[in-house]
Amino acid sequence: MAKAGFIHHPHPGEPEVAKCFFCLIELEGWESNHDPWLEHSKRSQDSCGFLSLSKNFDDLTVEEYYELEMERVRNFLCKTGRSIINTFEKEAALTRKRLVDHFMNKYQYTSEAETSAVCNKRKLCAGQPKEENGLQLTASCDDKHGQR
């Protein structure tokens, strides 16, 4: 497996994981009858620079090794960057949902007639509902008058 570019890279709960040092693809559930070159090629969709080497790794010139290493670092940075961006987008979506839920709990979307009826019934509100982004927002009477 090492000759095909794989190193042992276990995860918690998944001790038998091999990872390509170059394209960072991971293989799990490895069987002894699997061909590491074939599996690597199939799963990396022939995009791994290590697989496309035209000569033995030990026979690379310094320049060829440098070019290969630069591509490997680029792969690593892109994969890491995508992971960070995906994590950020998930967190942003959760934060957005929490903000919307908080807003929806604090303010009620009501029609003007319902607002007047509630306010007249309690005789607490004299103001009109305000409009924001085409939606009528009304703080509850308790919110307006500090009563909870």
C-alpha cells in the first residue's frame, strides 16, 4: 500500500484507514485481495499527481520533486480550506436559524386589525405597528411596556 502512496491514518472508531499522502483520499475497510493501485486510481478519479508519475518516486529530480510537492501542498490547502468553509457555512446557517427563531419568539407577525384588538383589549398600547421589509411587526404589549 505504501508504494501506491498510502499511509496508515486511523480515526477514532475507525482504526483501519489508509490515506494517500498526496491527494488525501482515504480508504476504509481494506481487504487483502484489493489492489492498492487500482483502488487509488478508481477513488481518486485519476486526479492524483502521485499516480500520474512517469517514473519511480526515488528517481525524481529535485525539480520534479519540488513540482510534485507544490501540487501536494496545493491539494492540502484546498481540501483544508473547503473543510473550514463548509464548517463556517454550517455554523452560519445554525446562527441564522437561532436569530430568526429568537426574532420570531420576540415579535409577532400580525394584521393591523388583530393588533388593534389586542392593544384595545389590554388598553396598554397606543402606537401603531411598524413595517419592516414589507412585513408588519408588532412587539407584544408586554414587550412594549416591560410587563412579563
